Amino acid sequence: MTDEQKQKIKEFVVNLVKEYHGKKRFKPQDLEKEVEQNFQNENITRKDAKAAIKELTDKGELIYGYAGGSFLTLPEDQTQ
């Protein structure tokens, strides 16, 4: 996976979480499936998606929440 592909995955994941913020809670596995389906023509695997999601959480662009199960969400300062 190239840096360009990784950046596209990260943008896709963040935009997806932003779009559904307050409406749907994404588990990490759900986001991996979405990435795999969306980028299937570019040979992006779930492993690639997992690596990109890990980078997003390590940098604090996405954080884990818990309400009956773990999910990924935006930090409070990015929800506006």
C-alpha cells in the first residue's frame, strides 16, 4: 500500500464517521469492511484498512467510545 492510498483510506474513514456522527456508531470492523468494499478495485485489504484506522486513533483523529460496545467516533473538538 502506498502513502497515497493510505491517505485516501484515512480521508474516507474520517469522512464516513463525520457523515454518520450522531446517527450511527461504527465498530472498527465495520469501517474495515466499508474500506474493503469501497476500494476493492485498488486491491486494498482489510489489513490495510486496519493499519490506517490504527494511525487515525494513534494521532487522536478518531477516538474510541463505549456504549454497550466499543465504537470509533470523533473527538469532541471535531464534532462541530
